[in-house]
Amino acid sequence: MSGDIEDKPQPLIEHLMELRTRLMWSIGAFFVAFIACFFFAKHLFNYLVIPYKTAVVWAHLDVEKAQLIYTAPQEFFFTQVKVAMFGGLVVAFPIIAAQVYKFVAPGLYKNERQAFLPFLIASPVLFLMGGALVYFFFTPMVMWFFLSMQQAPGHDEIAISLMPKVSEYLSLIMTLVFSFGLVFQLPVVTTLLARVGLLTSQWLAEKRKFAIVLAFVVAAVLTPPDPMSQIGLAIPTILLYEISIHAARLVERQRARQAVEKETGSADVAKTDSV
């Protein structure tokens, strides 16, 4: 009995071994990217500070006097570790995504693989678009808003200056990047759900008013507690929701066209057989 069991194929064990291999490749890619990014962590952090410098210029302040501080001896070290982890995840993402696709692809039909691959490419592109919006526009705008709240010394007033900590600034920009990156995945998610028939463009259009309210609620949860951040995330979310409705309509039209072509082909085959 035991020999028969050992001779039979064991799909579950094979799947677990395949999963282990994909995980090892993913973790290895992230570890190598993390080490490389940690070596250049200070340079990477200096690039992340550029939006803050832009905000200082927008606020008509002296860039030479702008600074970030850290109040604990180990704070800047752990900030560099976080920067390296963030950069390592970004650098290793193509390899991680490829490993996920290689693990999932054998269980898909050929047409399903062809349909899934464009979304695998579109997802990181949309994430980078969200991150670019944060880096080049949104973070400078938010920091300009905070800098404008500073108070100069006067007759009955004392000086109130903004001196951001390195860890808090990194936490702010990483939160914004991940928030916008995830929100920019909305067209991909809705298009996939529409392709499998779980969502329709009509249903999305009918739920538009609830989506608008939900967009502001999500923005309030994901962003810092200031109106600029919340409005800045809610408005792109609403625009992406409208894009998702149009994407779902395109999927429905494509599905209807394929159904018509299939019926036409079946009719032609039936005529040929009858002749």
C-alpha cells in the first residue's frame, strides 16, 4: 500500500515545492535589492527630500536653511533601513510579479493567460503613475501647506518653525506613495472583475454616489489628517472610478462582440455540415 502511494503523483506536494521555489526567488530578489539600496540609502533619502525642497521654494523660504532633524541616536539609521526596504521592494517587484505569474500561469487556460498578462504589466505602471503624482506634485503641495502655517516673530508673537523629523517625513511620503499607488489600481481591479462577470458598468454607474462618499472616507483613513491630503486623494479616486466604468463598458462590448462572432462561426459550421 505504501509503495502504491509513493509511486502515485502528488500534485499537492508538487505545488508546495513550486510555491517554495517561487518564494525563495522572491525573497532572494528582495534581499539582494535591499542590500544594494541600503548601500545607497542616504542618496535615496536625499532624492526623497527633493519634494520638501520644492515646497520650501514655493513658500518663498531660504532653501539653504531648510533642514530635517532626528531626535534619537538610532532614528536616522532605522530611517535608512526603511528607505532600503522601500527601494528594495520597488526594485524587486518585477521579479516578484514574474514569480507570481509563473506560479499561477500553469493553472490557467491559454486565453486566460493572455488576458491576465496585460493586467500584470498595467498594475506596476499605474502604481508608478500614482507614485510620480505624489513625488512631483502632491508632496510638495502638502509640505507647502504645512510650511505656510509657520509664524514669524513679532510684537506679541514668538517664532513657530517647522522642523520635520527624518522618520516622520519618510513615513508621510511612503504613506502617500502607497495610498496613491493602491488607488491607481482601481481600473485594473474593476476591469478584471468585469471580465469575469462579477461587476457591470451599469452597476458601477448606479453606485457612483456611494463611491464618492467612500472615496473621501478612504482618503481620510489613508492620508494624514489634513484637508489637502484628503481632497488630493479623493479627487483622483473619483476620476479613476469614472475610468473604471468606461473600462468595464469596453470589456462588455468586447465580450458581446466575441459572443456574436462565436454564434456566427457556429452557424457557418452548421450550414457547411448540412450541405
